[in-house]
Amino acid sequence: GAAAPCRPVARFRLPEGRAAPCPNARGEGGPLTPPPPPPPPPHSSPRASGIKRIGNFQGFTNLEVLWLNDNALEEVTGLDQNFRIKELALQNNRILTLKGSLKHFKFLTLLDLENNNLRDLHEVLAHLEHFQSLKTLTLRGNPCCHDTKDYRLHVVHRVPWLHLLDYTAVTERERQE
């Protein structure tokens, strides 16, 4: 027999050149689902594209949580007016320095800088030791973590009020060493 025409159950936009799955002639197959995304081009980096510069956040002065993971940011700038930020997630970017807007975030409790390009641990800690509210910090995946002997103890010594460092609780023993 002839196949029944496709009747969409849910609306969504398909990329050009893609065909939507269709229930068979008996109506089996359930609701339509979008096709899987195309594979990334060969030799592409997950950080090859995305936001390269933070901008246009001036009107959001009450902003408390900001996630800018998986972009191409090299610095934290353009957020000077957003001094109420408490949680900032910058995982999987290209952050080279903490100079810039970070100094304005007096209420910062969580900072995720995992998998960036921070190289100088002493410079990083010079910025972070002023954040008395900082409880959760993630730095793993940065060159400064691998290049510094006893990296974790250095961080805990300079920022002793941390509760979690790189997803692991800070112990009293670490604070005393």
C-alpha cells in the first residue's frame, strides 16, 4: 500500500537538506524528533567558535549568575557594571588572565575556570585572594595546575575559606599544611 503522509506531532525547524522522520503507514513511530546534529568538521576544536568578547551586559545590573562556558573568551571584560555576580562559569574558554571585570564581583561565591589557558598560578591567586565570599573554585585543566608542584596546597593556603576546589572538598589538614 501507499505510505501515509507525514503528520508532524511537534514543531521544530530542521536544518536545510534534512528530512524529518515520519511514522509508517500504520501511524507507528511516535512523535517526530529532530535529527542528530551533524558531526563536527575534522580537526575542529570545541572552542574554535563562540563568543570572543563579552558585551552588552550593562543593563543587567542585578545579574547574579552568568554561564559563558564553551566559548572563545580570552579575558573577563565588559562586566564592570555587573558587580552583583555571585556565580560565574567560564569553563572551556581560552582565558589567559583574570585582569578585567572580575575585581568588581565582591559577592562572588562560585568561579569555574576549568579548561582555560591560565599559566601563572601566583598571578591567578593574587586576583582570587581578595574574594572573601568565594567558596567554590575550579581551576583544573589549566597549565598553572600542572606546572606547579603542590598546586592544591598553594591555592588552599592563599584562599583558605574555600569549601570546594576542583570538585573536591577542602580538608582541615590541607588548610594546616
